[in-house]
Amino acid sequence: MIVQYTAAQALDYRRDMLNAARRLARRGDWRVLAAKIGGAPEAGYPQHAQFEQETRALMQALADAPEFRPGAAVARALEAIRREVAFMPRDRAMDGDIARMVALTGQGLD
């Protein structure tokens, strides 16, 4: 039960993160995308040219990729979970969410 709840939360975050990265990449400025990468070598460092090349390739791959969508079975399970338990954008008491997930799991996720 808690695994499905956690997986739904992670899937929502992953979808939002990937789709935001794709929108950013489609704007076309590799420096904006590069600024989101922690620990990147700064201009003037020997590794910077390779970093720029890899960032530009990543930007192109993201820009060309379709919107992230889960498979059909996962999408149905996520929809069933989200009918009962809302996405958690910030911390909240989870006892009610867990109780709803226990009930939902007992019924199946159809």
C-alpha cells in the first residue's frame, strides 16, 4: 500500500521534472539548461568544452523527446490512486492518505 502511494508521488514528480526539462530545452539556450546542473565546470576550465558539448546534446535529446507519459496500466493505477489520494506538494499528515490507500489496495487498483 505505501509502495503504491510512494510510487504515485514519485511518478508525478518525475513527469513534471522531465516535462519541465523538455520545455526548457525547447527554448534553445544551452546555458539556461547548464545552469540547472550542479557541479558543472565553469568557463575557462579544461572540462568546460566537453560539458558544453554534452549539455547541447542533452538539450537536443530533450527537445526532440515526446512528453513523458506512463504506460497504460501504470496510468490507470495512478488515476485510481489520485481519485482517492491527492498529490502531496508539501508535507502534511499522512494518516488519512494511508488509510485511503489501504482501502484502495484492498479493492484493487482497477
